[in-house]
Amino acid sequence: MRVLVVGSGGREHALAWAITASPLVDALYCAPGNAGIAEEAECVAIGATDVAGLVGFCRRERIDFVVVGPEAPLVLGLVDALEHEGIPAFGPSAAAASLEGSKAYAKDLCMRAQIPTAAYRRFRDPAAAKAFIASHGAPIVVKADGLAGGKGVTVAADLDTAYRAVDAALVERRFGAAGIEIVVEDCLAGEEVSFFALVDGKTALPLATAQDYKRVGEGDTGPNTGGMGACSPAPCPALEGTVMERIILPAVAAMEREGRVFKGILYAGLMLTQAGPMLLEFNVRLGDPEAQVLMMRLMSDLLPALIAARDGVLKSVDLRWHAEHALCVVMAARGYPDEPERGSEIRGLDAAAHDRKVKIFHAGTRRDDGRLLADGGRVLGVTALGQDLAAAHDRAYAAVDHIQWPEGFCRRDIGAAR
């Protein structure tokens, strides 16, 4: 098969790395890819949101199957455009991707399907939003409705912070069209965990659990990021049955009832509260860096499972996972998550990855005259396996210490007890 992976981040590197191991693959491409992905696939200079360009490439190169990594092209309708041209693709349609593309839609669907989530209100008027916040009190959560590059959510510990978040979206229009509407919701307390399921429209197959670390600073301090690290399995009580019964399967059924049949990865961000798991948000793709730890632990061939989900025959799939733990440490460029510095050179990756249980996934890199350069905010995902979480932690950080990159930084507490 000739396969195309769409995207350029650490998630897409992990997907390309897993897919290239499949005996079904004759040729693997990635658009646009990065310096690390270029070691697994042939990278093509087409942006992930260039729908027409990607469709044209697939037609010219006779691509048999497309795997769409990031959310933006899914919301734009890339899968719809590919399928319209007879090109099989993995991922939800634009209508189904509204689960991530509109937080307001997702919250309303939860109410209709009786999926446990925080109480909320929707606002377009800043004065009305602030009046509600004043009557409700803090802590409180303010979310831009649409895709905002991971910067549209504010967990406000005080009223002033919440008011500023309202102004950023509704007055300053900092998030553009994504912030025309906001969702204001209760702040849930508990342990946060990521739950992923492979879905074929009717059937859902749970993947291994994972936990990510969103805050930029150690001890879960500082602003939210796209993710500074992850571990799998998640260090939490067994909850697969409860989450499938109360959250995943009701969502899949509700989407089918509403004419938005969901196929792809359904990612539930959960808070484990005293009342049980509650939904924070739905995403319609693998998480990043959760994808890195999941792909490290996956024993089965990924590609047939993705094809089965697209074809609606997921019941025939049985995924197997390594018993070992996986841990990913994200190395980010100085200035992240605000204004990351680009162009600094990174050395020492060969020494860092000498251990066969270590894989360094690239998230924001490019090559210039043979030199590896930082080209994004989150740049590397140093990922390791270990017989337990402590062993995976030690192996990952040992690899980090081999990397020579003064302009980069990472958290030193990934995998530590919270």
C-alpha cells in the first residue's frame, strides 16, 4: 500500500514510525512532515490544511490510504474531500469533527446524551459572561468555542483572570473566529487523564490509557501548553468499563443519531472526580504527546486497525499492548508557550537514542545544511519504555541528558506523583 500521513508534529512522527513497520506498506509519505519524520517517510511540502493540494497529491501518487493526524484539517473537511475523490482516509468527517471544532456543540451533545460533564453556559456578549462569572465565583473555566491552537482555555483561580479571558476572546478577538463564542463552565477537581477509543461509526475499541502534563512548569505550574510530557498506562484506578459505558459509547450513539457518524479516534479528556469520571472535552484525534507513549507500547500492526475503523469492521480487531510502561519528556524551545525561539541547533541525538528502548520523536525540527534546528515550540519528545514507571522515567531522562541544546528546556517531574 501507498500511505500518506498528514501533519508535522510529534503525534505524526509517532504514527509514521508505527505505520512504517507494517508489512502492508510499500511507500510512506508525510505532508509536510519534519526532520525526524523524514527518517521514516518521504516528506512532501504540502501544508496539513491545504485540502486541495493534498487531494491533488494523493491522485497523482496513487495513494491507497490517508491517515490525518491533526485536528485542523479534520475540521476543514479533508477526509470528506478525499473520500469524495475515492481516496480512503482515516479520521472523522467535518460534521463529526465538530466534537472538537466546537466546544459549545460538544457540551450540548453531552447534555442531550446525558454524558457527565461540568455545568456550563454559552456566551457571545462579554457583559453577560462577566455577570454570570461574578454570580458564580471562582475558580471557573473560560473556553473559546473553536480551535485556538491550545491557547483558548483559561482555568481562572480568581475573577480578574476570568474577566481577562472573556475580554481576550470576545473583545480583543485574540482567537479570531474561534472566539466569537465562549463556554464558561464549572472547574472540576480531581486527577486528569486521557482516554482514547478507536471508532468505526458504531463500535468503539478502547486503547491503552495515558496521562499528559499540560502546565509548562514543574509541579503543574504556569500556563497550559500542548503538553510537556506523558506516561502510559495512566497511574489511576481501572476505569475502562465506566468510561466506555458512560462517555464513549453514548457519544458514538448520539453522533449517529444526529447524522454525524463518527469514525476515527475519539479522545476524551477526563477529570476523575469524587463522583466518578467526568468529561472535560472531546478531541477527534490522538493526543500529543500521548500518541508517542501509546505507539511505543503498541505491539499490534496499527495500519489494519485504522483501515478497519474506516471500513466499519472494527469488531474484527484485537489490539495488543506491551506490559511495559512508557514515558515521554517534551523538550521545548526557550520562550514556549508564548514566543518560542526558532533556529537554535540541537546536537547529541544519536547518543541519546543509543538505547533500543528509547525513541526520540520530532515535533518541531528542520535540517539546514546538515544541522538539526529547532523549528517550533515543542521540539522533541524523548520517549522510553521501562518495566515500571520509575524505570521508564530514568531511561527517558538519561536520554534527555545526552542532548546538547542550551536553548531548550523540559520539565523534570514527568511521571512523578501529583
